[in-house]
Amino acid sequence: MTGGPDTTPTHAPNAGALARLDALWRELGDVPTREDQEGALVLDAGFQLFDPGTPVEDIWHWFEAQHAGFKVAEKLGCAE
């Protein structure tokens, strides 16, 4: 029994992990957002581990950091 943190890289290609991220992405689409005082789009309600007021762009970066195959630009329909 090893007893330490899981050291599996989160960037490892894994279809199951990508499917879970896709499901979370769809859930994120149902979370209300608003513009903050600086004009940034932020959550108006909590989402998973993110509190209300979290910039949506931070969440996009989190998604991409979880899996090398997850591309926010593709999800938003933007060409790279």
C-alpha cells in the first residue's frame, strides 16, 4: 500500500477523463454569469469548486489544464 497522493499526470490523454470534462463543460453552460466592475465575465453562482465571482476565463484555463485534448477555443467554436 503506497499511501501518497496520486501522481498520475492530469495531462495524460484519457477518453474517460475527456468525456467527464465535456459533461462538466455542458454543466458550466447552465451557470449564470454577469460582468464584474471591470467588465470581466464572472460566475453569478458557484460551479463545482469555483465560487461565485470567479472569472470565467480562469475556469476555461482550469479545463484546459485538466486534459491536453480539451480546447476551450474549439468548444466556443473559434478557429485557431
